[in-house]
Amino acid sequence: METITISRSEYERLKKFETLDFELIRQFASSLDDLKKGRFKRLA
């Protein structure tokens, strides 16, 4: 395993992306579940 050094601000920025990615995946999965169960509205 290779070790690198990054600044704290860069580390915190990357951690925020990790959290964001997880939230987007969770929301997408929930939306697919709603779609499968017919819980959606058509927009004109």
C-alpha cells in the first residue's frame, strides 16, 4: 500500500464528495423503488 500526504482542506473536500455520492445513490434507489410500486406523478 502506498501512502500520500494531502492537506486537511483537500481531505475534507474529498470526504464531502463521498457523503454526497452515498446520498445520491440512496435517493436514486428510493426513487426506483417508488417507480416500481407506482408511486409517481406525471408532469405535463
